[in-house]
Amino acid sequence: MEMKKTKDLVEVEVDVYVAKDINVEEAIFYAKVECLCEEHKNNNENLYDGYYWTRSSKKEFTKLFSFWNERQIRTIIKNLVEKEYIVLGKFNEDKFDNTNWYRINKKVLPNGNMFIVPKIIQEII
């Protein structure tokens, strides 16, 4: 019997400044949410309230990030929401569907550049 080897791979570009401001696990999750939202933007889908969102359950995230369990995912999401790096939404058509929607919290500067709006910066603005 031949065993096929599979390789789990999650490719993301982690911003060093983000990782320094939060932590590596949160920066990895943040980068993936940013990537997924960008994919939705490129496909012109999941546009709500003027933002592109991604939708996933914590269980689905454990399939994507097989090195984390649901509790760890829940903690990472909670921390990113509290630090205002990501925003949660509910755009499900079925009122009994409690799956969360996620987007990156960014601000567009007058020069067109975008930056993350963590709580510390928002308090200054």
C-alpha cells in the first residue's frame, strides 16, 4: 500500500510592523483575512457596507490553519477585534446562521495610502 504524502501550506505575507504590534499568531491570521478579503475584492463579491468581507466559521479556520484548534482561533479573533485590527460582521441570509464575517480595519489617508487603524492610533485621531 502506497502512502501519499500531503503538505499543509498556508502562504501569507506577514507585515513585520503588525507582528511587532500584536504577535506572530495574530499577524498570520490577520494577513490571511486580508488576503481572503482581497480575493473577494478581485472577484467583486462579499461587498457589504462599502467593504469586502470574508466569511468563515472557527471550525473552517481550523482546516485552513491545522496547527491551531478552535479555542486558539477564537482567542486570536477576540484579540484582533479588541485591538481593532479586524471587524466582525453578520451578513448571513439565514437568520439562524451565526457564521461570522471578517474584514480588515484600514483607513485611507488623503494621499491614497492605507494603514491599519489599531486602537492606539484611533484614540489619537
